[in-house]
Amino acid sequence: MHILGRRPAVAVFAAAVCATALLLTACTSSGNPAPKVPSTLAIGLLVSTTGPNAAIGQQAQLGAKLAIELVNNDVKDLPINLPLSTGVGLRNGAKLTLVVGNTDSAPEKVEKEASRLVQDGAVGLVLADTLDVAAPAGRETDTIGVALVDALSTADTFVDLNRAAHFRIQPSDRQMVSTALALLYRERDSTSQFNRVITASGKASGATGDEIASVRTSIEDLSLAAGYEIGGKEQIALNADGAGDSDFIEKGDAVLAIVTNAQEAAAASELAGRLKGKAPVIALGPGVGALDAIKGNNQVLRASGWSGEFAGRNPIARIVGGMFEQAFHAKMTDVAAAAFTATMLLALAMDSVTDLSPPVVRNAVQQLSLPATQTVMPWNGIRFDGSGYNQLAAGVIEQHVPNGYQVIHPIELAATPTLSL
């Protein structure tokens, strides 16, 4: 990665929104003075600090805190220029603060917490929580007109809601299915050519159940379009005590496992071990990060929007990851990286405008455009469409090796072309 000039890496991001900033400046320079900017500006973070998802909330807080620190403080002796400007803080001199709202992973609490953070001065919000919390959070922020940068949601259902303030940075579930099928297509001329796609999933109700049903539909539609047969009634259940019957699996089959929690991740791993040498199992869905905790001879492949292995080969991700480890004495996780990215995006939008009212910041987020070389994620960049979906998000497929997971697809991001299915 090459950074031009004196402004820092994330400041280069603002080039794509300069026109907007200039227009806003012009509007305030013809007799109407620009609004006075306070010395500190708040970004609100909606996470679970208590309850079953408190560990996710803790990781997200660390990622967001690191982003705030990089904006507010000069960082010496780095090959990239941080933070946002040649001084400290935003270009107007304001420093950023992070205010946290506890969702408790409870849908009925998140709307109140979002409104409270805005009333307490948050210019924009970052969310890192589960799907059933993200849905009401997006509805509330759309109503009050404040930007919500969602770090974790992948569900395709948001696309149909036509919300103007809910921005999702992650690759969608449907895109992950496409990524998995692209890996299978790579093997079309090999001895492990695939003909049929089998689905494995658990059972859930509510928003998670809706997401599973949506992913199943995507697997069926995209697999048929790609020329694969679909296993109709031949599907595998992922249970708390492992995976269900797989005796019908044959050579030439491939299994796409929809994983939404740690139990399903463990079941997918057990299934992959059972099918070793017969059929690959590719896990996808919001629970694939739980595969990191599975030890031993893990055979499952996973489709993910983050790769720690690739981050070690990405110049900016390597530096940010090193700073994260030094500050918090832990490796940067997928959740921390996503929260870092979402917080930095919101800071960038705030840095690009002179009017820091929530609606103006929301519009600035909508107009952001970041190249792949300016993120810590293995994506093509970040650019939002009219429904708030990141058009440049991209998934990778990782395979487990003795020291963790490594990227095997797409081939241009793979550390090695070796593929063992």
C-alpha cells in the first residue's frame, strides 16, 4: 500500500467526498457563518455489555476504542500517517469520544438506547450486535435520521427495507453463498469436480430463523443457476450434539453449512471430519467466527468477511493489528476489526463535512468511497448503494491449517494455491 502526501491513510478516504465538503463550505461562506464546532464530538456504540453476547460487545468496544485513539492522537514512527489529519482529531480540531449504549442483546432495549445516545450528543452510531437487535436499531435510526454504521449484519432481508440511515459494511449472506460456489467452480476440471450441493443448518425462530430460510433460498437459487443439482429432502440438521444423518452424501457432493452460533459451528466441524475425503463442508453465516475456538483436526472450510491470516499480509491491517495487540494484549478478532472499520468510517464522514448535524453526517456516510488498499478488511473497498449495502464487500474462503485458518479463495488473495478438499 502506498500513501501519498502528508495526510494519513484514512484521510485519503475523504478524497471521494471532497466535492460534498466543498459544496457545503460554499453554502456557508456567502454570508452565513459555518456552525461552531465543539471541542469534542461523540460517536455512539451500541453493543451488548451484559448478557449472552457480552463477549462480542467487549471485542467491539476494543476495536472502536482503537479507532478513536488513532483519530485523536499522533502516532509516531509508523510507515503510514495516522490519524485523520496532520494534527490531531478531526480537521476542524475536534476530538472524538466514544459513548456506549448497552443493548443487552434485547430488541426491546435497543431503540431506547439508540435515542438516548443521540440525545446525549452522539453525531452518529455504530452497531455490533445480533440480527434481532440490528433490525429495530435500523428502524429507530432511520426514523430519527442519524447514521447507523452496522459492523456485523449480513442478512439479505435489510435490502428490502429501503432504509436511508442503516449502513451495513459486511458482505451479505447471498454474496457468501456466491463465494462458496465460486470455490467449487474452481474445481470443475479436477478429480474433485462437484455436481450436487447439500444444505446443512440448525433450527431457529424469529429473525435468525428468517435469516436461515433466506440463506437456504440463496443456496438453492444460486446453485441451480450455476448448474449444480440441489439436495431436496436430503438436508443435514446441525444440532447441539452434532450433525444429523449424512449417509446419503456421495463423492461429487458439497455441503454448505449455515452456521449461526457456536453449537452449529461445532456441529459443522464434526460433520466435516466425518465427510473427510468424500465431500467438503463450507460453513457460512453469522456464526463462523466461532470456528476459531475449535481445536484439533478441524476439516471445515469457512466463508468469512475477515481473515486474520490475510490481515498479516495487508500493510495497514498488519500495523493496526499490531497496535491492537500492544494496547489490549490480544489478537484482533473479526468483531474488533469490523467495529474498528465502522467507527473509522463514521469518523471519516464527520471529517469530510463542515456541518456536523446528524442528517449531514448521514449523507456523508452515504457518499463515502474507499479503495481496497485503505481498509483492514479483505474487501474490494467500501461504497454504499441506495439501500445502505456495501457494494464492494467481498468474502474469502479459509481452510484450517495447524496454526489457524488461511485464505484459499479467491486465488489472488490466497497465501498458497494449495487446495485440499
